[in-house]
Amino acid sequence: MSVKLVEVIRSGTVESIHRGDIAVLKHDGTVLYSAGDINHVTFMRSAAKPIQAIGLLEAGIADAFGLELSEIALTLSSHSGEKTHIEALKKMMRKIGVEESDLRCGVHDPLSRTAALEIYSNGRVPTVLHCNCSGKHLGHIAALKAYGMSIENYWEPASGIQSELRNIISRFAGVEESEISMGTDGCGVPVYGIALRNMAVAYANLCNEGFMEGRYLKAQNYVVSSMTMYPEMIGGDGRLDTELMKNFGSRVVGKFGDEGVYCAGLIGKGVGIALKIEDGGNRAVGPAILETLVQTGAVGSDEMKVLKDFWNPPIKNHRGETVGEVKPAFSIRAKGK
């Protein structure tokens, strides 16, 4: 059963509560800490992207198209559609040899309010490149081209690259493919439903150099290095993923997934973290994941103050006055306690 993780307090009164579940596991499946139900099955959403990227890199996209680390970062990003993202995506398209019309991720306003205002104030409209998943879609197309396969219907579950990515998720998460619940993500590609404990194992293995005797080590290093060296490409200005890895990228990789999902891996420790906010409330994700990092000792409480606005966000009224806060309200249980 889910437990209370985050409280929303206004003028000293608890106004809302976000419940959820947290799993912290080693790469061998050992449970280190937990809160709520670690067997809770939910969709990974965009938190799957760093694991999916292993499959893209195994296809040889880095060498085949001369992709830089910053561009590899975009293949596993949920970018904000800022100018630097769009310029890099266009450069990637030229390298891969595709047009915007080849991308089937759909269109939405940039996640960056500044980028959206710039587009509309200049009489333009967003394109597929502004979709936060456009880098992932470029990666899928690049993998098929590297394999010498058709990119037609690349987004469909039966596509060669989608079946390969499902296999990668299965291996890293330690779950049989037949046990993965399949759905369709917001950008139209398959999304995977697995237990939180398996999501945590996937990220633990991402940060485990000995996984499968080093079979995927080169790809793992590409993923971790791209996330920690180019965190601005993973999200964008003022985004949780970006700010977390800007400050603690020597220790942590993390990726947000919609509907209140977050996954993180402790670099060099072979430890993974996965959490789900039961009601899908994304505002509770920052306080929950950052508090988990503090309670597990991955980041010190004094250190975490640099991310206070994510860890303990203020609630402000329309005059800009602070009238409340969103704060963690849980203690994770160590194994056996």
C-alpha cells in the first residue's frame, strides 16, 4: 500500500497529501530501503529513456553517425525545446540523414516557457523538434539506419528497434519480456509497465560496470557520461534532472518520467532508486526523490540546500509572497526494519 510521501502546507495547514512508493535496490536485487509497495507496477514513462539508449548505442549510432556526447544526451532526454536543443537536433538530423517529416513524435509547446514565448511572439508555431521526446525518436531512427533497416513505422511495437529496446529493458530490469505490461507513451512509442523494484534494478545495473560481465559497458559509459557531462541537454534550464546532475553528477544520474515517476542510479555503487507518486502529481517528485537521496546518504542534507526549491518548494501567491511549502513527509525503511 502506498504511504504518505509529500505534504502541501498552506499557512500552517496541510492542504493536500501525495502518497506513493519508493524502492532502493542493489544491482543483485537486494532491497536496501523502501517506502510503501515496491512491487507496485506502473509505466516507466520517460524514465525508461536512459535504459532504452543502451539499445540505441548497441546498434552503433555513435560511430555510424559521428554523434557527440551532447547529441547522445538528446536521445535520452526530455528536453525543454530551448534554442540549444533545437540547433543540436537539426545538426543530428543532418548527420543521420532524416527530415522533420520522418519524426512521428507529435507536436507540443516547448516545455520552456521562454522558448514558447519566443516562438509565438515571432509569429511561428512549434514543430516536432519542440516535442520533448524528439531526440529519442531521432535515436530510434538512427538505430534502424545503422542496422540497414527501414525506418517505416519505426514507432510501432513490431518494429525491429522497438523489439530490441524491449529486450534491453527486460535484461537491465531483471524481468521477463512476457511480464512487461506494454502501453503507448505520449509521443506514440511503446512504454513499459514493470514493478518499481525492477525499475530500481535497471538503474542499479546502468551504474554497475560488471553487469553481464561488461557486455554493455561501452554503452553504459556513453549514457552516464552524456547525462553527467551535458545535463542541460537532458532537461533544460531550471529542470530537476538538469539541476540535480549539474550539482551532483559525479554521484547521481536521474531521469524524470511523467505521472509522478522518477528513477536514479548511484554512480559506482550499483544502486538504483525508483519512485512513483500515486496520484501522478509531478509537483511531489522533487521533494520525494531529493529526500530519498538525503535519507540514503547519497547526498548530505547541507549539500542538498543548493536544490532547496526542488527539495522544499515554496508556495507563493499572485503577489509573489510565500504562503506555504511542499515538503517531504516520510522516512524510508532500511532492509529488515
